[in-house]
Amino acid sequence: MALHKVTESGLSEIEDVYATDSASRRLPRFRIPNLSSAAQPIYDLVRDELLLDGNSSQNLATFCTTWSEPEGRQLMADSINKNMIDKDEYPQTAEIENRCVHMIADLWHAPGAHNAVGCSTTGSSEACMLGGLALKWRWRNRRIAAGKSYAKPNFVCGPVQVCWHKFARYFDVEIRQVPLEGDALGLRPGDLKKYCDENTIGVIPTLGVTFTGVYEPVAALAVALDDLQRETGLDIPIHVDAASGGFIAPFIEPTLKWDFRVERVKSISASG
């Protein structure tokens, strides 16, 4: 039992975080406290809670970079107070983003990479949403031009991360997730003919399936879609969810064709 009352100042070099007033009561859960607290004790207490999380460096299924140079972290800290979506207020940040887009377009063999269109997003889920919407609107425009109904869009995929289920629900698109049969670990070319039709806005292969890390065979899927087009006239594009593979495959498997070298690939999203 303490023999004296500690005054929480946040300035004492010898004050123990666990002896402060903040540590003597539970951290707030439902409402903002009436009184302020010193920053350092709150930081320490929240950091202690975060230790209960899993170790991200040992998470082999993560799509996030788990280590980066201190200089990269410092640049992020330097920019944390910028609303980077405001391109007029922060034009140089926008310029740096454009440089990154062109570099990645070149990495993924986009034709005319210096004129490529792309953007950063708040997480790869948002990137998948944008890719899916691009497929939907382009398909809808083709249907309108042909005088046909655009009421029942669908997309075809294998085992995907949950954001694609969210896309299907949010934007009213049927998800045709091909079940795995036999020794299959992902979407296979022979699956497409059964699941694709005139309402298919696109096929979504994953380069680094969440559950196994497997690269679904983008080039082979494109060949199957080429065959389907010759048979039926259906011209179905591919969006590659490059997930964990988009920034790995170009360096360790540079000859693997999964990107814009495959003509049917119209868009790519990836996790950083």
C-alpha cells in the first residue's frame, strides 16, 4: 500500500507508470473521461494492452509489411497530420504518389507505364473494391450499349479474402466462388466455362491465396477465357488480386506471367 499520494505530472523522470492515477483505474471503454491524463502513462498502458495481440512478424498470412527501415517510419510520422486525399493542399504528396504508381506500373509491365492510371488506397480491401467497381461499370456500359439488361452482374473467383464477399454485398454483385475439389488449392482454368456467362463482369484470380499462399494461374486462366470467347463471344476481363504476391513475384519469379503481360489482365490491386 502506498504511503503517499503520487501526483501525476507526466514530468517526473522517476515516476513509475504503474503508480500513476491512470494505472489505478481501468482504461475507458465506453465514454471519454471527464479529466485529462498525462500522455506517457496512457501510451505505456495502451502499449501493454497491444502486447496481447499476436506477433505480426510471425503472421505468415498477413498482407502487411511487418518491417520497414526507420527512415520510412519517420516519413510516415512526418506526414501523419496531412489529409493526403486533399491533392490541392498537399500537391507534393500527390506527386510522390504518382511516382509510386508509375514505378509499380513498370514493375508490373503495364504498357506505357509512364501514363498508367492508379492510386494508393486505405488498405488493399479498398483497392479490391475499386477494381471490382471498374469491372462492374465497364460491363454495365457494354450492356447498355448493346441494349441488354445489366441487372444481375456476377464475378468468378476461387478462395478469396473476405473483402470480395463485402464487395459482392455492398455493390449488389453475385459472387460465384468456385468450390475446391480433389487436390485443387485455388481457381483452375477448367472451372471457368461452368461458372462464366454473359453477366460475368470479370474473373478474379489471387496471387497469394490467403489460406495457402498459392498463386492462382493467371496466364492459364486467361487462355481458358480466350477459348471461351472463341466459343461463345464472351469477352471477360481479369482483375488480379495480387494480395501478398504482387511485390514478391516480380523479384523472386520474374518470368512468371501474371501481370499486364497477360493481355486479358485489365487491373491489379496489391497489399503493401
